[in-house]
Amino acid sequence: MRVAVLGGGRSSEHDVSLASAAAVRGGLAAAGHDVLDVELRRDGTWWHEGTEVALRAAGGLLGADVVFPALHGPFGEDGTVQGLLEVLDVAYVGSGVLASAACMDKLVFKDLMERAGLAQVAYAVALVHARDEVDVSGLGLPCWVKPARLGSSVGIVKVKAADELEAALDVAFAHDGRVIVEASAPEGALEVECSVLGPTEAPEVSVAGEIVIEGEWYDYEAKYTPGGMELVVPARISPTAAARVKALAAHAFTAAGCSGLARADFFVSGEDVLLNELNTMPGQTETSVYGKLWAASGLAYPDLLTRLCEIGVARYRSERAVRH
């Protein structure tokens, strides 16, 4: 299979994306695929082997059978590049436009999950043009202020006292005009993650892993610095909680309309499980959890990437069979 791997992009996660793309290219090459390296530069241009790529509607992309957009954050993971790939009329790995956009926006995602009946921490919305109207009275302290549409823990501030809220909002609003303020998980709750793979209607879920960190919370450095966190597999939770984590991961994946892959993040306290988020294009670096959990579940990384490409091609063929 001829696979074009996209890396880089315009977001603050540019460098992480380049690392993810390199890992994906290596895994695909090990699986025997013909791999094309496409770099999305910070200025928005696309490059392959030193030449700028000309993008033409319905023209595909460099003759690839499928595209693997190993992109993180805005202008890559949020439905924008997915929309462009739809216009290019090429198969691609991962969720489509709507699911990508919905899961990238923490406020929209939490509203969707609330409607689907999945338990979450309490949250409030803050908008830059109406910041004085934010109501965090029911959230308690500490609480967490986050840009609604960024990943990798960029722009997140832990608020320990009421007089810290305004400064925290300033930090978040520097990244996004939509901000979410979340209550803390129950004291002592474990951070548990699992990986999801498959078509929207029939996802498979990996064994659950537990995130253990030395610092106060799972920030950017802990995620991407070797040794910054320890992944304990399987997570040290009860069989009942583990089963619930897997069931809720599949439920959330289907309810959000995801496809291909996602990492589902939870807070687990005893038998209680709270959904935190779905990441529709989780990191693929050497410290990333997504591939490690599938490896622990018996699916090697090259085989995982092949499965993802096959799912992307199958979704493309299915959607093109529908008359518009």
C-alpha cells in the first residue's frame, strides 16, 4: 500500500507531530508499505522531497492509496485537514470532519457525552467576549482552566485559589477564545487510558493502562519527555472498573462518530469511572501511550498501522458508494 504520512502543521504541537510522523513512517516501512513523507510547514505549505506539493481538488495526493495525517492540534486534528483530504478525494486514516472537530473542542465533546449519558467531571464554559459571565461556583477548588481546542496539555492552568482564576483565563485565552473550566477529579482518582481501534460501529478496545507521574499533573513535559511518566499495564483497578473503562471507551467512540483510532482517557476512583476525553489522533512518539497499549494487547505497531490504513480505505470506499 502506498501511504502518504503528514507531519508538522501550523499548531503549537508542530514538533510533536513531526516525531509522530517519523514513528508512523518507520512502522509502515517495517510493515512493507511504500511510504511518502509529506511535511506541513508552519506557514501552511505542504512539501515532499524538497518540492512544494500542488493540491488539486479530486486530484488525490502524490498517488497515495491512503493518507496518514499524524497531525496534532488546530489545522490538523480538528477536521480542517480532514476536510481538505475529502476535497482531494483520497482515503485517510482516522475520524472524519465532524468527529474530528467535535472531539477537538472539549466543550462540544463534553456536551455530546453528557447527552449520551456518560459520566464526566463538572465543567463550565468561558468565552473571551463574555469572560465576566463565567460561572465556576459549582466546580470547587482546585479547578482546571483549559483552551477548548488544544491538545498535549498546552495552555492548561491549575487554579488553587479563587483569585488565581483571572490570570489562568488570560493564559488559556491566549490560545483560544473558547475555554473550558473543569472540576478536579475525585481525590486519589487514577488516570487511566485505553486505545480504541476500528470502524465507528464496531470498535475494539485495548487493555487499560495507568498513568503514573512524579509531578503534580500530566503536563506537556511528562507526556513527551522520556521517563516523564510511567505507564502501568494493566491499570491497577478492579476487574469491574476495567470492564467499565473498556465499555465506556467503545460507547464514547461510537457516540462521537469516530473512526480508525482514538485514545480514551478516564479518571477511576474505586468502581466509579469518569470519562475525560477522546483524542482522535493520539501521539505516536516513543513515549506515546496509544501504540504501547496495543502492543500490550498483542498487536505489534507495524500491524496496528496496517489495520488503521485498511480501515481508512474501507471507510473511503463505503462513503464513496453513497450517492450525494
